[in-house]
Amino acid sequence: MRVRRTSQLIAAAAGLGLAVTATAGPAEARNINTPKKLERAVTTEAVMDHLEEFQAIADANDDNRAAGSSGYEASGRYVEETLQEAGYETERQYFDFVYDRVDEFSLAEVSPQERDLEAVPMSYSPSTPEGGVTAELATPSGAATACEEADYEGADLSGQIALISRGTCSFAQKALTAGAVGAEGAIIYNNTDGDLNGTLGGPEPDAAPVVGTTQALGEDLLQELAQGPVEVSFNLQKTTEQRETFNVIAETEQGRDDNVVMLGAHLDGVEEGAAINDNGSGSAGILETAVQLAKSKKLNNKVRFAWWGAEELGLIGSTHYVEDLAANDPDALDDIATYLNFDMIGSPNYQIGVYDADESTYEAPVTVPEGSEATEDVFTDYFDKSGQAWVDTPFSGRSDYAAFIDNGVPASGLFTGADGVKTEEEVELFGGTAGVTYDPNYHSPADDLDNVNAEALGIMSDAIAWATMSLAQDTSAVNGERSAGKSGKPHPQGPLTMQGEEDAA
């Protein structure tokens, strides 16, 4: 998407769903023109300042910054005002999404014992009848994952609540299958350690109301069922409606507009809390990078920044952006040299993770576009050069780079971990505690400012800055383009080098 001037944007807004805010004056500062200079300019303190603002916004807006909320609007406005003060023009790209909120939820065992059951309602689950249901648990007669109606053959699920294992198929398919065989609800238990916080991917009115729970609780309920009937009460009341939200987009004025380096982080969080690590951290990291990059007097390639909306509801904002380009401006999509994604960069029990585009540790379940390995190398080479330990994290497509790689855009990114469990080997590399998740407060009310590890945040923010300037000056390793800073003009002498960084004017 090439940046158009304000008058052009206003004329095009109706067709593209963009609302435009005029730019402030240019930033006045020393020239930041090398990766090392940008790395030094992006400080942990400044990134933390942005996180403090996000926390204050959440505090003033019902303790959350979820898509479609006043907290998200205020977060977007803060990003825009910060960018404008640095000298950027900002754009809002609006899109519709399905707002999904839990109004009331309870799950409890009634007999043979009385106890509350810890579980998390799945996004887009239908509601139970008003007042809830009380019914016996039932398991599939076939595969425990219960993906097909045949898995319930011979078992009468009418008026009962299905107890299902995670695995084999999507949560939506499991819930639809349970609904098709007459279940009043479904409990899906994890097939590994940790909580299960899932989504149906969109409204599914024919699905059984469904929650996710731990493997330990699922196995405990199975053991009880082996001894006799287990009765459960289940009440889930939801609000599900269409709403509007937006992405915030800005890009540098300098550099080739046909060889764009793009960075993104989702700005929204879950409704459960302030969402400071997930993903205020990534949003703050790229925001401060943008602020400092504005002080550069020459860039060979444009750098575009995006703060995505509604990621937590299914990568909606980033998907809308890419699909809009693919449908309406495919040349602009082709102009994106590579995409860098930053989703959680301050986890308290952190790893220093780089998306494993070369599949040296994890086989990717998605197609990895050509150029992604070279993009990964920008991060890993930086860490190796600086003596910083790092590990691969799966190139899974489970964040906002999904739509980009689906459309052939190279990608990589950084990740300090969410609900995965830290290993002894990672403790040797990064410290922390083995056997505990990277972020014990993931998707919880405790994901506040105190949940951010400043050391991890600083390491990752430095890496973001280094990679941004490196690619802003030269993407030849990624796509063969040797830029001289003018649109469409290749550099006549081959790849640019970054020698003499300390003394470059």
C-alpha cells in the first residue's frame, strides 16, 4: 500500500475503508543511519514508557484494550499521536468483525462430588439456554477426539455434555459434531500440559456450547466416569454481534516504495486484562522503533509499520489488510520485500525465540515463502554477533504473519513465549524457571505492567531496531533487490554494506 497524501487519502477513504489523520511536522534530531545507531536509540526505558501508557489506558477503560472497546480506541489514538509527533502520516483502515463477549459463565460438578470446574469458554461458542443446563457427562464411543458423528455411534448424547480430547481436528468441528449428536454442551480437555483457551474461528450457531480445560481435569473427570455417572451444571451466556474496528498504518517518507520492509504487531488484547505483554510489548517495541527511525535522513527502502486490530479474534485485522491488497492493489502486495512480526516480546519467564523459517528445529505446518530464511538470518546473525543466546520457535502461522506467508510474502519475527513450558536447556540459556510456562499470566487479568520482563523487552527491542535498519538499507539477501533509495532504481554496485557504522555521518 503506497502512502498517499492527505487529499488523496480523503478521496479514497470511502472505497478503502480508511480514515486519515494529518501528519505533524518532521522530527528534529541527529541522523540515525546505521543499524547500530538505531539499536542504541531504541531504549528499554522508552519502550517501557509506551507500555505505561497502555496500562494507563486500560486502567481508564474497564481494565482492557480489546478490539471494539474504548480501550482499543484510546490505544490506537495514542499510537497515532506518538507517530504524528515523530513526523509520520497515519492511516486507519477500518473493518468489521464479530464481537464476542462472555457475560456470564459457570461450570461445576454436581455429583458425585460438588466442586467448581476450571475452564475457559471458547471464542464464538454459542450460549447455553438461559439459566444454563444440568446434565450428565458422556464420552464418545470411538475416538476420544470425537471429530465425526461416527465417533459417537452407539452412545446417546441427547441432553448430555460431551467430554472430548483435543487433537486431530479443529475445536469448531468437535463442537459442531457434538451439537449434531444432540449434546447440550461440550468440554474439550487439553492433550498436553497447560490451560486450553480456544476459538471456533467464527460464529457457529449449530455447535454445542463449548469450553476448554486442562488435561489434568479432563483425565480426572474420565476417572470419575469410569466409576459411575458424573453430573455437571454448565451456564454460558454470550453477547455476539458485528462491530467495527481498525488497523493503524504508517510508513517512512524515504526509501523505495516498490521494495517495502514491513513490521507489524497486534494492538488489541483479550478482554480479561490490560494485555501488556500480549501484545502491548510488541506494539511498544515497533512504536519506539518507528519514532527513532524517523530521525534517519536517508533510507534506501520504505519501512511500513502496522498495529493490527482483532488479532485475538482470529488474525482479522492483518488478514483484512493483506486480502484488501490482494484484491485491490496486488502490485502493492508484491512490493512488500518482507514482513516482520512481533507478538509478545517481554514474557516474564522468557525465551529469546526466532521464527524457524529454515525449519532447522521445527517442521513448518505451513508453506514458508522464499526469502523467509534470509529474513530469519537477520535476527539470528545479530544475536550471534552480539553473543546473545537464542532458540528457534515454530514457524506455525499462528500470528499476524499468516496472511502474508499465505500470499507469498517472506516473513520472520521474534517471540518470548506464551503458554509453552520452559525447559531445563532454556533455563541454562536464559535463566528463569523450568517446568513453568513462559508467560504464566497469558490471557489473564494479571497480564499487566508487572508481567513484563524488562531484560527480555530490551533484548528484543534492540533486535527489532537492528533488523529494521538493516533491511531498510538492504534487502538483497531476501529478494535480490539492491536499493539506492530511489523507487525502482537498483544500486549499480551490488549489495550495500554496513561498514563504518560507528563513524557514518
